[in-house]
Amino acid sequence: MGPVLDVLCDEDSPVDWGTSAVVLRRIGLPALEPLVEAMVSASSSEVARRARWAHCGLEVDDVSVFVPYLRHSSPEVRSSTAYYLQLNAEAATPYAADLVALLDDPDAGVRQRAIWALDRLDSDLVVPLLHEVRRSRGNGRARRQALVALADIAGPAELDARDQLILRRLIRAKLATETPEPMHLCGMWHAVPTGDQAAVLDAFDLSDPEPVTMRLGGSAWNHDHHVGGGEHGECSRVYVTPELDGWTLVFGQPFDGDEDLDTDRLFARLRELSLRFGTAHWYGASCGDDWTAWCVAEKGEIVRYYDVFEPDDQVGTGHPAEDGYLLPHIDGFPDDAFDGVKISDSEAFQARYMQVKEELGIPDECHSTSFAARASVDPSALGPRTRVRGHGVLALTACGREHGHPCGALDI
């Protein structure tokens, strides 16, 4: 085993490190302590990463041999050990209490890994242990992390009445002094020109509104869109903002089928909303690619629709909010604009881009945020100057009324 471990830790070895790591995994228990020592004494982050990879896949019959390493002096070892138990959740269930003890770990990464590991274990066993920590008079850090773990693993419905009361009081206190912040945008949202929150909830068929800070609402929308929090995590609730510069925004999927963009259904919904509020906007943006889209209905008619991925399906010939911008599917640069510049040279490419853009007067591209900044409210530009009236809420959709709030801890 020693020579194989030497190969793993030798960054100049001609042998692919993955080969030696697989051999160590198959060796199993005799490689456990040497790999722990390799993690602790690693000469570089790369060597430590290799040792962790081999460590978390060791073929060992009795996972109990890993449990003592949850109390190792090295946070890297504690985290890797918790990860091993996470990957072997069924066999690790008897050691749930040992993972719960890591909620008091001084290292934030270890505490997070413990929560991820606990999430894979039997919740019927884990949840009572977390409630026990919450009821204890022990370390405040462990109690706080137990609350995070409960939200992540079981969702807000599993918080006891005392914890729910504490959270509501905290939210009320923060609402009194909150300043709007730019939102991270990825997904779809609606905008209607009203501050009548009850009317918005009714129009979008939402119920059980729970007051939230703007930070919490944005956190919920991004969590539900990117993480999910269960089978119905993305469609169970939406974030309805306070009135922002005269507009109320609705983030999420309030209607069935929103996850599959159907323009006929979208148009019908916006026509109905615009009859009620005078106008209704819909926007889309992605943090993973270049998707951007917008749609505007006024008094029952679709006056503008644009999707960068479906430019042939546009409705309307333009909108005042697009004036001075170039639609993003249109390439305003000449074919020879980047001749002689390597695409891989980002600095040179950017310099040529700015040079040609300035020389030819090529407009900036329109995006859903730039359109919204002129036509309604740009959520990515919220700040101290944004006029706010009332407070936001998380509200349940028809799906949420059946399945409840998704799991997941959120920023307050």
C-alpha cells in the first residue's frame, strides 16, 4: 500500500493519480489511517484533494471504523469522514448522533457537510435528534445549526411552534430596517402596476401569505429554482414583493405548466392579468446561458413578446423600452471584426470588441433587465433609492396547498 500511496501523492508521477486512488480504495481498511495522514500532511491542495477522493470511497465492511475520525483535529479529515458517511447513508444511520455533534464544529465547512450528511439519513431518526438540540441549553452555535438542518432536511412544517414564533419575530424586526438589494436573477417573474397585494394574491391564485424580508423572498426563489427542495420544490410557492416604485413583482411558477414555457398559455394569462391591472409584464433570464425574454400585455392584448432563442416568434415590431438597444439575437458586428484575434485570448478579444463597438456606434444589447428598467422595475438594480411600500410574502400555489413549502434553509 505504501508505494501506491506514494504514487498518489507524487504530482510528477507518470501514473494517472486516479489509478492509484482506485487501488487504495480496493485495499480498504489498511489504507484508512495512511490516507488520513496524507490529508493532514499534504504538500499541496491537489494532493489533499486526491487523498480525500480515495478516502471517501474506501471499500470497508464496517463504517463504524470511520466514526472516531469525526473528532479528528483536522477539519479536512472531519469533513471527508462526514462525506463518507453521507455516501453510505444506510449503514451510517446508527451514527446519526455523531453527525449531529458536528453541528457544533468550529469549522463552517464541516458544519455544512454534517447537514448534508444528515439529509441523507433516515429523517424519522434525525429530526427528533435535531429537536433535542434545539430544546437543549447548550452551545448556541449547535442550536442555530440544528435549526438550519431542520429547515434543510424537513422543511418549515417540522419547526416547532416556538421556533416558528422566533423566526417570525426576527423577520418582523428585519422588515422594519431592510434596504432593498439587487437580486440574482435566474428564472421567470411577472410584474403588475399595483400595490394591492391582496389583489395580486387573488389574481395569481395564491394563498397562505407569510411575511418575509426581501432577502428571504429572493433566497426562496433562487433556492427553489436551483435546488428544488423536493419533487414539487419549484412549483409550490412564489415570492410576491412589496410595492416597488409602484409595481408588484411575482417570482416563481404560480401557474401549472410554468416549467415548460407555452406561449399560448402565457399570452392567455397575461391578457387576463392586463384586463385586471391595465398592463401585465412577464420576464425571463438565466444565469447559466444567454436566455432572456419579455412579454407585455395591455388591456387584454399582447403588444410585445420577445425570446432570444425564438426570435421568429416575436409579437410586435418593437417597444419604447427597446429604443436605442440592439435585440440580442442580432449580430451588429461586421464579419471581419475579430480577424487576427484569438477567441481564447479574452483580454485581446474584449479590447477589440470595445474598439469596434465604439468606432461603429454599435448599441448595447437589450436584456430583460434593461427592458424592465424602462418599462417597470429592474430587480437586479434594486437599492436604497427604490421606493418600497408594504412588505413581501411567500405564498403557496395550488401545488403548494397540496404539498406545502419545500425543504431548504433560507437567508433572512
